[in-house]
Amino acid sequence: MNVGLIDVVEWQTAVDFRTGRPVEVEHPLADLAAEVLRAHPYPGDLTSAGDRWVTDTALDLNARYAPDLMLLVYANLYFPAVFSPLSEEERAAQIAQTFGQIERFLDQSGFAPVIVGLGDFAPFEGYVYLTDLDGEVISGGMNPRYAGLNRPTARDLERLVGREGIARIVGRDEFRARFGGCQRFYDRFPDHLVVAEEGRIFRGPSSGARPLYRVSSYDQALPFHAELSAAEAITDVAGLTLRALEQERVALILVEGVGCESFPLPFQPIGNVLHWHTYSVGDSQYLALTTGKHFVEHPYPPGYRYYVDDGEDKEYPFSAVFTEMPLETVGARFAGRSAAVGGRGILTHAVAGVDIAVECFVRALYNHGVMAALDI
């Protein structure tokens, strides 16, 4: 059974994670999770203490549960860089602070590290507006460098050709001929996918309204750091981690907001692309890392009509676009004890597939507390 435990400091509640309905739970892992959540309230996405919270919580969870696999998500370098005007000196200090927390976890826990930086930033160059189109536009999500366009008129397509900030416009059939992938991916794929140039994001009916200062860059490679291990591409990380687990306890550590230009440890560059697509922070990149499969093998294409799945009866209502828990993640495939801690809400539990995942219960920077997802 998948159980969710939510802690808002004043109270805790347990839910059936699949339905979202309240549930009574009696289980040692639920008791353990309740104690961990109570001991570690989340300080917020824009504070400097977010990555310290990850390390503190992970060390506590390790002491109480002793997993052989831990997935850690350090996201505190992403939020301040994107949503506040950090200087380069301030950003460098934050990078040093985050990697100090990673070092503290490794020194005190004894895990062998597999560390991946999820990409650098480009200066925000402005919006590409799609509010003048007749067709249905979907341009939401964490990094709306893609927009889905459904039922466009001929005038819509004429307007977009040559519009400043657009890199390409691709129809569903053209995309499928180039990328392949599973049928469920194309069942949800928009009629046309619109791709922004680096530094630009789309603005449409479903876009966010917060001021931006940086956006994810189009990184062809990511920094990969591991002891006595080598990888060539983002999809190699999951298999490499599982092989390492045959010999030792492993911490798979994903660090948002650092790429090959800013990663402070020795690293090997690994490919972050599939054809002309480059991954950025979001469900596609996380799933590629933890399942070893490219984004076209998962049912969450860019620009798809995610609102179709919303509703009172949506399964996994605390998991955003996910309508099921992925089955081929590192945690789901590993037979031993596993745990995750992350300063990135939703993605931490959804892509980990572990026995217990503790994450900040934050949505759109609004801090609602801490949540644990349990497989009991």
C-alpha cells in the first residue's frame, strides 16, 4: 500500500497516496516517518537552509532506517537563482554551501556517492507570447521552453513562423518519425510542439507569473561524479547505480542548478540529449536519470494537456502530472532497503520508487510542510 504522511508542524495526517483519502495506518515505517517529519520542518525554497535540511533529514533517516540506497535531491541552488537577482559571487557562495552539505552527508554516513549536476543557467531573455493564437495553447510547467499547440488554425501557424524567440515548430508525426517512443507518449502529444530558443520561455494561458532572472540552459552534457564508475549518457546512471549497489551502499545525489561550468568536484561529462532535445530540470530529466529510459518512453510529453487528468477522482493527487508511480526506477528495481530525501517536491517521491521518501511539501514556492511517501 502507498501511504502519504503530511506534517504541517501543528498536526499530521495520513492518506491513501493513490486516492488522496484519509486513512488509518499502523506500521513501524509510518511511526518512523512521523518522528522524522516532526523533527525536521522544512525552512522554505528561497532560504539558504534548504540543502542543510536535506542533509539533516537524510542523516536522521539513515540512522533510524539504515537503507542501502539513498536518493538525495539538493534543489536549493535552483530556486534563488531563478526567482531572485543573485550576483555571481552570491551564487558561488551558495554552490560552496550546498556541496559542503553533500560532503557532510557522505562523511557521516559512509555511502559511496554517485553525483549528477542537473544543469547550468542562462540569463532570462524574455517571453515568447502565445496569447494571440486561436488554437489551444499549453505552456505551463517548471521550464516552459516547450509549448503544446492543439487544433491550430492556418493563421496560427503563419503567425508563429519567424516569431522572435522560437527555435522550431514540430508536428506530432514529424516528431515521432525522429524520436520514436511508446504509444502512451503520443496519445498525449500535442498536435504541434513549439520550441523556444535558449534563454526564452513561453507565455500563454497556463503560464506562471513570477518574475524570472535565469532559466535552465540548453546543456549538451551534465557533470557526473562517482568513484570507480563511468557513464556516457544521462540514461546510464540508473544501471550504473544498481551495479554499484551489488558491492556497497550507494547515495544517488541529484544537484539542481549546477552544470559543467559550475560543478566544483572532479567530473566526467555525460550526454544530456536525445537528438535535438536537451533535458532540463523536470520530470523528463529526473525519469531519464532514475529509470535509464529517455522521455519518449514515459507518458508525459512536453506541452500535453495535463488538465485532462485533473479532477476529484484523479489517482495520486499529491503527485501533480503523475497518474501512476513509475515502476522501473532505481528504487523500485532494488531489492534492499531504500530511502529518499529531497528539497524538490513531487519529483523526489515520484521518481525514486523507494521504501520511504521524505520531501518538502511545497507547491509553486508556497510552503505547506513536509511529506513522506511510504511503500508499506
